[in-house]
Amino acid sequence: MSDFLELAAKRYSCRNFSDRPVEREKLVKMIEAARLAPSGCNAQPWKFVVVDDPKLALEVAETTKHLGVNEYLTKAKAFVVVLEDHAVLMPKVAKMIDSQYFAKGDLGGAALSICLEAESLGLGTCMAGLFDRPKLCQLLDLPADQRFFVVIAVGYPANEREERPKPRKKLEDIARFI
Ligand SMILES: Cc1cc2nc3c(=O)[nH]c(=O)nc-3n(C[C@H](O)[C@H](O)[C@H](O)COP(=O)(O)O)c2cc1C
């Protein structure tokens, strides 16, 4: 197995974090990984708000307790809030498609880079796509029409990394080699 495949297989959505705080340097490295992600027309339609202040982190966690899910994220020691920014595409491309056409895919790549870098640094992460957007805007002093992608909970896993099954579709069901 390549080193990368090993890392990709090891990463999982961590939903139980220890009390150990997350070092600021590690959070910076995770954002650096996102900064290097590819994007359509290299538009980089992303911004990140990194929250490691304990009181504010708890308040961010509260916004993810949305529709009765994500109770467990209150134990996360930090959050990376992934924001969708306006994408400026190359003029030729902009004539053909909406400016945000590639953005969600670009943001997915950036968010995964954050999670994989975290994994390589011994941290656990869990993306949360369901959260109270108006409350989060208020909390982080963002405009009311701010577009979001996900909130990423970060922390050291509470338990020794257990081997978790990865329920995934079979390779032959998702890819065709011709
Ligand atoms: C865009 C996105 C949104 C997600 N939202 C949530 C969420 O709100 N709560 C949660 O517990 N997990 C969430 N997840 C995690 C998925 O449930 C998880 O990635 C999937 O079940 C595969 O498991 P694994 O990450 O452990 O490999 C989200 C993942 C993605 C990519």
C-alpha cells in the first residue's frame, strides 16, 4: 500500500475527542494543506475561520447540534469553518458557466486536504454539513448571506485509534477500466 493510501484508509470521522488541546502550529499546517488544493481556474473560492478559543469552540459546537444530530462535537477542541468565497474564473470559462459552478468541488478537495493533513499529524476530524447557519454567522461576525461548505471538528481522538470498518462501494462497482 502506498503511504498516501495508508493515510486515506486511516482517516475516519472522529466523534469522540480527548481533552488535549490542539496546537496552533498544527492548525496552521492544516490550512496550508487546504491552500495547496487544486481549484477550477485556480479560483481558490475558499476562506477559513479557525476557532481554537475554548469558549468560542464550544459555541461553534452548539451550532452543529442541528436537527438533533452532532451532539458529540462539543468535545472537539477546535473547529475549521470552511466558507465558500466568490470564484473569479478565467474570462473564457466565465462566459460558459456560472461563477460558482466548480466551487463546491473545490471546497470538497480543500476540506479533505485539511482532514488528511490532520490525520498525518495524529489528529482526528469530523466534517459537519448540518449546522445553524444564521447562528454561526452571528457568532463569527460573518455577513448574513455568507455561503458555507462544512464545519470541521478537530481534536485528539479519545481512544487509541481503533480499526474501524470502512463501508464503501466495491471498486468494481464504481470504476470501469477500458
Ligand atoms: C460534506 C460532508 C458532511 C458531513 N456531515 C456530517 C455531519 O453533520 N455529522 C457527522 O457526524 N458526520 C458528517 N459527515 C461524515 C460522514 O458521515 C462520513 O464521512 C461518512 O460516513 C464516511 O465515514 P468516514 O469519514 O469515517 O470514513 C459529513 C461528511 C461530509 C463529506
